Amino acid sequence: MDYRERRAHKGQLEVELFIPHNSTLTGTDIDRILKIASWDGDVTELVKEFKGDYEGNRAVLIPRDQPYTCHGLEMRALQVSGVGYRTTNSSSWTFEPDAQDRFKPPTVENFMEKIPPNVLRNDEVKDGRIVVERSAYAPTGSYTETRMKRKVEATNLANSLDLKFSCVPRIEAWGSYDSLQHEGANLGFVVLSAPAVDKPRFAQDVMRTVGYLTDKGAVKTYTDVLTLYVVTVGAWLPRVAIGLRELHNKGYAHGQPHSSNFYAFTDKKGDAGVLLADWSTVRKDNDVPNENLLARSIDLLVLMNQYDKLHRVMLPQADHLHDALDVGSDRILAAILFAYGGNDPDFFSFYKQEKWANDHDQIIRWLKRMQARHYPQAGELDADAFADGLIAVNKLLKDDLSKIRIPGTASKADEARIRSYLVPQPRLESSGKTGRNDPCPCGSGSKFKKCHGP
């Protein structure tokens, strides 16, 4: 990997820092990174001194000296990842770090042995089918040399694609530990640009918002949470899908566009944007069309699954309400596929036939239909078309109402609120341009009088 400058520093650990040609780090940034990476002082105290914070279980965030802008998002921080760790809660698949634990130096100890076998697994395409892969070894608080190089090269590749609907962080530097080795190679760390020290990734943002509103008394019932949750997640996952469509059109699949891997933001003009943070799993298309189709389906399925996973983290005690959640799930998947297809109204003809299909089967069949019909890429998240699309989805889901089993513990008022929220039945007023026998403006394909007309 090419670089313009190499710097060495010795603290508790001896490190070398490599700075690429396009890096925008200043001397102040470099000095802070070297102190943290080499453990030239207690990193917990250094993070406080630099007015920084932590991200995940093995990264610190510090303010950068000179911000820059990516798609309207001001990048005001640096993520220094692979320079230590905090103890995680291995009893949960989310393995959240212990917020009270002090940051510790990296070690060669195998982190994978500390966590359950059902976490840190990736779906990948091999030999024409989807397989589940899990690394056998990952150092505690750092990266193997192979993983570090992959992270750097994949992020540089993503930057070279000139994506318009997904912001990509910049590799500002990478480094290695001379005293920490695995199979003869040095362990390493990576420095990337980040939005801000206090800007959480999407999953954390949603959970913090719900938690804050609950503490303030604004969210009191499961229905309140579900309403807030579906609106929040439903507004952003389709936006990520538009970026994935652009990436797929350029001949690549991401692999892990999950909710802890992207930031949602609104720029100064009020436009919505998404920053995909980790590109280590990006995959280039090969000459096997079916494998490329499967890789794209993984991206959309991972995105869809965030709806249920985040809900289970926030409300683990609400499993008895998953019948209601499932109807919301149908809406979210429909919104994702609608946005991915460029807001093309043909989606609703497809959805009428496929709404009872397994999520993955539905995704595969929509991708095949798109290949055959060549739908345009959405130029932006068209708010009007998106709203009309959701109205049409709600109409199609109207028949699902009888299948929702509201728990016996819910009051009649709660039951009515759950039903009225999950399957709203808004009406569209007829205008001089829309006759009762004309196609409904919601795009469902039905006549106006039989759909949303009076």
C-alpha cells in the first residue's frame, strides 16, 4: 500500500504510522494518533484530554484539526480503530461494550473465543449459493495484517467509485504494532474520517432516541414505541437502498449494510444522506450472474433484517407483540424494494402477487423482474412518490388485518391504536384530472373508485 510518510513512536507499545498521499491529517492530528496508538499514556485519560469518545468496542473518536465535507456532511472527527478494547457483554448477540470499563491495550488473544458462535457471522456467496462465514481468529482490540489491508483497500476502492447516494469515509492513515504479531505478521490499526465525536451510528441513534423519549414520558406504551420506530426506520432504510442500487449498478455488492454500519444525516440544505462506514466486505461482480444476484439479495436482506433486530434489542420483552410487528415488517420491506426500484409503480403489481412470499424469495424475484424490465435509478428520494407508495402498500395490506393477533393484555384503546396505525386507510381526493374509472394516483394499478377514491 502506497504512502507519502511514515512515522514511528514508542510508548507502552511501539508503532509505525503510514500516511497515504491523499490524507488530510495535520501535524496535530498525527501527534494525537501516535500517542493513542502507542499508549503513550492512559488512553482513557487521553480520550478525555482530546475531548473524544468511543465507538464500538475497539475504536476511539477524536476531533480532527481541519474538517472537510462529504456530500454535505461535515467530517469533523477521526476514528482510530484497532488500538485497544473495552470489555463487551458476550451474553448478548449485540455484545455492547461496558460503558463503565476502561479502555485496555490491544492483545494477540483471540477475541472470537470470547463471544457466542452465532455473532460476527457474515452471509457470503460461494459456489453459487449463500453460506455463513465466521473468522476463526480476531485479535482482541486490533486487526490482523490481512484484515487491516483489506479494510484500507476496500475503502479506497469505494472512494474511487464516485458514489452520489452514499458517502464513503476516507482512509487517513494506518499503522502496525512491532511487538504484537500473529503468525509472523504485525497486528495493525486504521484511521478513518468520521462525522463527529458525538454522532452515533444509526442503530445507536434509534435506540438513544427511543430511550430519551421514554425517559421524558413521551413514549409510554408499546404502540407509541412501534409508531416512532416504524416511522424512524421506515424513513431511512429505503434511503440506504437507493445507495445500494447505485453500488450494484456499478458492479459491486456491499455485504454488510446493517444499522451499526451507517450514519443517517441531514445536511445544511435539509437533504437526507447516508454514510456507509465499513467497506471491508465489498464484493466485485464476477462472470456468474446467479452469484451476483445472490450478493445483491444479501444486501437487501441484511437491510430489511435491521427492522426486527433493532426491535428485539430495544424491546426484548415484547415478543408477544410480534404479530403486530410483522405487519410493519411487510411495510418496511415494500418501502425498501420500492425505493430500490426507482419508485416505479410497477412494484405494486409485483407486490400483489408476492406479498405472502418469504422475504428472501420476494427480494430475489423483484431483482429478477428489475433485470428484465430495466427500471431507472431513482434520482433522489422523491418524497411525494414515496408517500404515495406507502399509501398503496397500506391498501394492499388491508386484508392482513384479520390475521393480526392483538395480545389479550392490550386494552381496547391500545388495540384500536395498533390497528389504526399499522393499516391506515387514507383517502385521496379526486380532482378534475382523476376520474373514478381512471388509474388510482397511488400507483397501485387499480381504478380510483376501487382504491383510494370516494
